Amino acid sequence: MISRIDLRGSLPENLRDVLPRADLDVEAALEMVRPLCEDVRHRGAAAVRELTARFDHVEIDSTRVPAEAITSALETLDPRVRAALEEAIRRARLVHRDQRRTDTTTQVVPGGTVTERWVPVDRVGLYVPGGRAVYPSSVVMNVVPAQEAGVSSLAVASPPQQDGLPHPTILAACALLGVDEVYRVGGAQAVAMFAYGTEECRPAQLVTGPGNIWVAAAKRLLKGVIGIDSEAGPTEIAILADESADPVHVAADLISQAEHDVIAAAVLVTDSVELAEAVEKELPGQVSATKHSERIAEALRGRQSGIVLVDDVEAGIKVVDAYAAEHLEIHTADAHGVAARIRNAGAIFIGAYAPVSLGDYMAGSNHVLPTGGCACHSSGLSVQTFLRGIHVVDYTREALAQAAPYVCVLADAEDLPGHGAAIRARFDWEIPER
């Protein structure tokens, strides 16, 4: 059901190249979404409606969801789901509120200061997937950090179901968060709508949220027009475990992420052959007992999933750092110590009682995370995603006079005499040499 890769003996220099990972040809998809985005650019809402009919097989008369549909979704929401969403929102607010930045002023010289001022993006488009599964939790993960950052204008887009509306739990989550601007639009056309704007939707400065390959391709294509958080690929879990790990837990956690998609990645890195064998024996029974067994089995059999054998936990740390997983679980005897040494992961889950499922819904952390190895250079969604740092420079005449000779010397060194002249124009005396 799942393949093995044996890296015992020595780790190859090109470690990242030999590890399991899904193929995701965003460049090929980019050429397919280019004409769609151009269509939205030139024809606006009419193009969005036509593309929705073409790809979602739903006819809509307008892209915006009526306010009464959002209200109705909350009124008819299962009370248990409402309670769970409210608790998820509460926990997410606690974590994201503590991420707020404060302005910092540094006195460089007497009379000369630089202040870093943090300013939220004016308007953001938040994308919530709704294809193979629906994700009201992604509404929480997108909206809460944007609100805590102080973004004044939020719009959510999610693909329509057969009734012409996004899934009711998605609409209900929007209602709980006070978001009343919601669009029944998915795929590349949603990103283009936020980037260019239409008669029915004002353009945004930033678009965030996970999506399929078409969403990722549209983000790559339009990132010069609109800011993006990341190009999200298939979800992935890596588990670093030793002989102390429980194979039942490990198998269940691999399955939990394989459940998302047939190209989801599930990788176990271990120095214990006994654990590897126990997990291999455990998987078939757990998979057959799940609702989406065929999807999960295909994901586990795929080239993106596997069990990687290493000599010891030290080698395992090198492997998972090279892999840079979206989600990384640590199931080792010294889980906290090992976790502290990890440098590359979207989110780290320590020990038997912090499974990825907790982070997906209720840990308070954000589940919009870098995929495809991008965790080695990128972060997950946070309040910081929605903020811009602006340097405010405030110098007195005396402070400028002190800096003037240095500025003029460097301007001359770069053959930019106009820079020096802009300094000299402020003084009626010759700037001394330094």
C-alpha cells in the first residue's frame, strides 16, 4: 500500500531529489489559465459567470452571494457545527492577536530617527476551496488573521455547489465572522476577479488561501497585479518517528492527510524497521474502515508517499529538514528536543497528542501553510501576511548636515551626482569632506 525508500548507510547529497513528492506542473497549468484570466480582465463579471458555467456546471445570474443566503446558512447550521466553529474562531483569535506588530522607532543619531510603521493591506480577497471537500475551517484561517491585522475590506470567494451557492457551512462561517461580501466563484477566475475587479467586485491588493493547481497557476500569473500568499500545492504530512512511536497513531495520521486528495503526500521517516513494518500492517485495516478508502489508498500508493528508513534520528532530522513538509509530526522519545532542532516546516506537531488534525481545526494555529518544500523559505498565513512595514524617516537640519558628506561621497561613487545635489540644495555652505 505504501512504498519504502532505504537511505540507511549514507544520505545522498541531493537528498531533496530522492524524497517522495507529488508532481505539480504549475507552468503547464499557467498557460491554460492565461486566456481565462485575460477574459476576466476584459469582460469582467460576464466572463466570470461564463467560466463558472463551464467549469462548475452551474448557471449564476450574479457573482455575489445574496445577504439573505448568508443569514439563512447560519440560521440552519447544525448547532454542534456552530459551537465547533465558534470555538475554532476563539482559539485562532487568541493566537493571531498575539502576532500583531507594534511600531518601532530607532534614534540613529541625535535628531534623526527611523520608525517602522505597520499598516494593513486595504482590501484582500480570501479564497476558500470547495471542490472534492468543503472547508469552513479555511474561512476561519483566512479571515481571523486578516481581521486581527486590521484589514478594513474583506471578500471571500468559494466555488458554487449545484444550488448555485457556496456550501452552506462556508456561508455560515462567513456569517459568524461578520463577513457579508461573499462570491460564488472558484478556480482561476476567482483570482482574476480579485486581481482585476469586475462590475460586481472591487479589485483587491492581496489574495490568500489554498486551492487547486488552477488557483496556484492564476496566483503565479497574476502576482505582478495582485499580492499573493503562496502557490499552495497538494497537502502533505511528514512524520519523524522512532521505536517509541505508536504505529496506530502514525498510520491514522498518515491517513488523515491522504484523505484530502489522491495526490496528497504522506511520508514516514524512521530509524525503526519494526515501526515501519507495524505501520505497513496497520494501514490496510484503517484505510478500509474509512469513508474515502479509495482516495486514501491511491494517495498512499502514489510516488508522493512512502516510508523512508534512516540510520538514526539525527539522519531523520536531516531528511525532514530537506523535505520541508507542510505539516511535520515528531513522534520520538525526546520529541520536544528534536522539534527544537527542526528548521524547515510549515508547522510542527510535537508528540502523540498534537496530531495534524488538531492544527487543521482547533489548535489555534493556522492551517494555510507552505507546500512543495517551500517551507524552507516561506511561512504560513499569519497576521504578518496582511501587514506592510513602512519606514518613516525623520531628520532635523543638523542631523542631515552630519550625514551629508557621507551621502555625497556615496552618490559620487555611484555616479549619481543628482543625489548629492539634492543634499547640497538644502545648505548655503560647502559640505566638508569626510
